[in-house]
Amino acid sequence: MKTSLAIPVQKTTKSKLPETDFSTLVFGKTISDHMFVADYKNGEWTDLRIEPYGALDIHPANAALHYGQSIFEGMKAYKNEKGEILIFRGDANAHRMNESAVRMCMPEIPEEIFMEGLLQLLDLDRDWVPSGKGASLYIRPYMFATDNYIGVKPSETYKFIIFTCPVGAYYSKPVNVKVETDFTRATEGGTGAAKTAGNYAASLFPALQAQRAGYDQLLWTDGKSHSKIEESGTMNVMFDINGTLITAPTNTGTILKGITRDSVVQLAKDWGMPLEERFLTVSELQEALEKGTLREAFGTGTAATIAHIAKINVNGKDYILPENKANAFSNKVLNELDGIKYGDIADTRGWIVKI
């Protein structure tokens, strides 16, 4: 593998691979041997290195802990039948991370540092990428403030880290969701379009209430009127109504620009699937459920790729969706994306980087 940055590597003296059971992976619980680290100080990224995965030394006055300057990404790598490592749309994640950085008053990470750190880390830990369909290596790049100062202002120093986790399937069965009309994930002018830690913290309480009521996730609605569907849990969401795919636009600043969402939208356009990037209202959704015109609904995201929705609660009433058919659009697009990710289908869009 050709590299353009000389990144020092400190290898672990004791790999966790021999004690890892890849047949019983729990999402996010098993961490690979190494991590890529870079520090931002004096206006530049410096001290790039790969070192053993381990604990961080955090000062009690760390600015991220007090004021929430923390952003992250989620992406995956796959192993094909030749044993090669395939990274899906890493450049898109690098671009989105920098959009989050700008919104959170944090320094942008040069794409060369992001991608070279990632490529060299994965090359070193390539044996951690699981084989077999449904399995992958989840990649977590993140950045946080490191000033040790109690004061409400942007930090002057930051740390950027990439670590990885071998994972199996995120959702093993279709999910049940509830339309949320009391709590709000994001509002216009807020940080909804940034992948920042605080957005997820704010979603925990309402999501927990939904789980206690028997639902896996929420369908978030807009913060002003609670009349328009925005996202589903940690995913973008799509609805097939009478053969037209409807998904919320990402230009309002309230919705994260999902990489998987973008990929599904591109495939829909390539295949001539009628597509409307607009807000579906709660009343439209309920009407489609009542009339039986909602053919399917599904979430899109890195963790699950496609998460089929089995039940939707609207205004206190449960609606069971039709059984998902093999020829449904969601299954077609899932098979296409999986085929590209695992190298079984030719990548004609420049989505794959191979190691």
C-alpha cells in the first residue's frame, strides 16, 4: 500500500486477537489493537502516530467535558473473498466531519491526514476485519477539545483519534418506532446537521421513554410544529408510498447528511425510482397507514445500512406495516450496497477504497 505520510507506529506487545470470538460480537464492545492519534496545537495538526488502543489521560478541567466540543463519524470497512479490505465512502465521512467541525468552532482535519491515518491503521489491524456477509469493521473517528480551562470559549487545542471495532449485524430484526411530538432532536439554527455528541445526549431521555413503552426508536418531528417527519433515532428515514420514495431534505440544518442516505438516493435516481426529497407530514403518514398505501418504511445509516420498520405508532395508535417482500426497494438497495461493499458488485461510482 502506497502512503504519502510517514506515520510512526508503536505496535502493541499483546494482541487481543487470540482471545476474541468473532462469532459472538456485540456491537461496539470489542475494540481492535491500535488507534490513530493526532494533536492540534499552535494552529496545526501535529504528532501523528499509531499506538496501542488504551486509556486517555484527561484533565478534570477538560473543555470537552464541560462545554461539549466533541464531534465524531461512523463508517465501515469490509473484507472481500480475496482478503482485501474495502472502505466504503471514507472521503464522504472526512468531508462531513469537517462540516461538523466548522459548526462546532473546531479545526478542520485535512483529508490527507484523515484518510492516511485511517488507511495505515486498517493495514496494521487488517486481521481485525471480520470475514463473511453481515460482518464488518466499524470505524470511529472523533475529535474533542483538550484545553484545560474553565471558560466558555472555543478550545485552542484538540485531539483527533480513530479506533475500530469488529461488529456483526446492528439490528437483527425489523424495528418498531413511535412518532415523537413532544421532544425535539434539533431545530433550525441549532446543531442538527453536525455529528456532535450533544445531539445524541439530548435524544437519550425521549428514546428511553419510547423503549420503555415497547418501541425500538423514535420518528423525530420538526421542533416548530411537530408536524413533519425528520429522522428515525440515529438514522435517516425513507417511506415508499404508492411506489414513490419520500425522504426528508438535508438543507434545513436540522438533519444529518447521512452517507448511506445519500447512497440510497443515488441508487434510486440511477434506477428511475420516483423520488421526493421533501418532508412527509405526520398526517400524510397516518393517512397512508390508514389507506394501506405505505408499502414500506426503513431507516438508513452506517450501523444498520437498512433497518426495516415493522410497526409505527402515530398519535397513540399502532399500525403494522405490510410484510417486507423480497422484491421491495429496500431489499434491492440493501443487496446492491452490500454487493458493492463486499466486492461482489463492481463499484462504478468511486465509492470504494481498497487496501
